[in-house]
Amino acid sequence: MKVDITLPNASSSMFRTHKSYSAEEILAAGGADAFGKKLGKSTEKLIKALQEGPAIEPFSDEEWTDLLRQLEATK
């Protein structure tokens, strides 16, 4: 069974760039891996994008100092 995967109508959703799919649609496409490949996505592309992305530090030096001070004060 071939499933036609189409992009959502941009004006009909609050999340115009994201469409959710039902479990039935994913299974009908052949499972999660097959579904992702039909949408042009793959694990390899995700890993490559994460590796090529910038290194992200969740807190600044000032925030780390403040957090460690709070931790020490609440021990």
C-alpha cells in the first residue's frame, strides 16, 4: 500500500511548518524509518546536523557562579 504524504495547508494551522501524523499514517507508510525516509529525513542527517551545529553552553559563567553559590547555600 502506497501512502501519499503531503504538506499541510499553511493557513490552517497555528504551527504552519509542522504537521503531526497519526500512528496509522506512519504504520501505513511502512513504519517510522520508512516514514522518515519518505519525508526526506534520516538518522544520519540528524546526527550530521547536531555535529555541525555550534557548541551550546546552557549557562553563562555568571549564571554558573550564581547557581553554585545557591547550591552551596542550600546544602
